[in-house]
Amino acid sequence: MMRQLFEPIQVDSYETDNISCKYEAITFFELVFIECGSGFQNLNGHTIPFKSGAIFLLLPEEHYSLTLNEKSLVHFIKFQKVYFEKTTIQGIAFNFKEWFQKLEYIFYSQARTEFPIIKSESDNETIKNLLSVIIAECTTKATYCDIIVHNTLFSVLNIVARNLSANINKEHYSKQQQIISFIQSNIYNSEYLSINWLSKEFGISDTYFSEYFKANFGISLKQYILRYKIQLVEVKLQFTDMTLSEIAYELGFTDLNHLSKTFQKLRNMPLGSCREKLKIELAKANQ
């Protein structure tokens, strides 16, 4: 059975050497922070070691478990989609759609499962302090705690995004990894996704780039971009209330008909049926 969350946000902290975290699917977003300790995480069938300072960002329907090697202090911050939907808290409006687009790179970056995510020592200290604020506010539930927690979590996720973005061109990344990260982080800017731009960015001849890309990734650049965009379409169908036309425009499709035909070809199902299917699945999971 999938683990469920019935509050918009929930914070759990454990100081232990044995934590009950079975390998199963979740129905919410979850930020896991290892303040101190070590162990390994099993995420979607992949075993990933971690140590103090590690941060995981987990998505709905992902499967994971956590095993500790020693006494550790672990914080789980769980939140639902509704927590960041367009709403007003203490008179301040917050637009989930705009925020989600800005931080999409967090959710689907290949760097999300590489540790440490936060390579900046100052950012690591900042996140520790911000998480302490979230934990304290969720515990005391004092006046204005909702907006304080809301904005603090928003800041934490933006710091994670900044570190992921800053790390995509580091030397420990292969050129292939850098290319994929660049494409993913610039998916809304078609100019940066052209062969002309990419060949200059990565020092590869423009006449050879297409051959290089297909040889390394087993697919053409155009098809990779289309498949990644369709993946993002599914994300938006599940986690936002954007119209199909809005999604088509945001991802650079000519029009809704263009998106629908592409989706049908790659997913072998109508675009409208996918949204309905995802909503039914989420409703069943949260019963």
C-alpha cells in the first residue's frame, strides 16, 4: 500500500540508528535531510550511499527505503501538491504554476540522486538553519507559522535548485551528462536547444553534433527533446491545473493539435485521457 499524507505539510524528525522506512511508493513530495549520520537509500531500485548533510527530494509514486549505518538525526518534510497551489496565506498570493516551472529542474535533474547535492558549505549551513525554522514552527504552531513555513520551504527548494544548476558544468560530470543537464535546464528556451548553440556550448562541430548525440544517447536530439517535453507534459497534467493549451504554449508546441499528435504518437493514448487517468490514480492512492 502506498504511504499517504493527509495534511498539506508534515514534519517528522528521528534520532535513531534504526528507522522504519519500507521500500514502497509515496503519494506526496518528500524532502529528507540527514543532519548527521550515514547509511544508504534505495531509490527506484538504485542504492545510493549518503552521509551527514545529504538531502533527498522524492516525488509522488517513487519507491524508496532508508537504511542507517549508525545513530543518525534524520528529518522528513512531506508536502502535497495543494501546499504550493495558487492560494493566499495571510493575504499573500502564491502561484504554484510559476514556481513549479522554475523548480522543475530539481525534480528531474540527473543530479538529484548524486550526493552531496548541496556542495556549497555556506548553503549547507543556511539549509540547516532554515530546516530548524520549519521544524520549530511546525511544532509550536504559533501565530503566522503557516506563512513562515511556506516561505522557508520555498527558500530551501530554491537553494537546492541553485546548487544543482551550479553543478552541471563541474569537472566530475562527463560531457554527455553536461549536455543532458543543459538541455533539461533550458527546455523552455528553444534557441539554446539548437544544434548551432549546443555545438558551440560544448565545443563540438555543428556538422558532427547530430551524429555525436545519437551515438552517445541512442536517439536523435530532436527526439530526445520531444520525449523530455512529453515527460514534463505528464508532470503538468498530474501536478498543475494548467489547461492543455497552456501546457502546449509553455513547452513550445505549435498549438494544442501539435502537442496532442505528438503525445498520441509517443504515449499511444489521447492527451485528454492521460489527465483523466492520472487524476483517477491519484484519487485512488489518497483514499
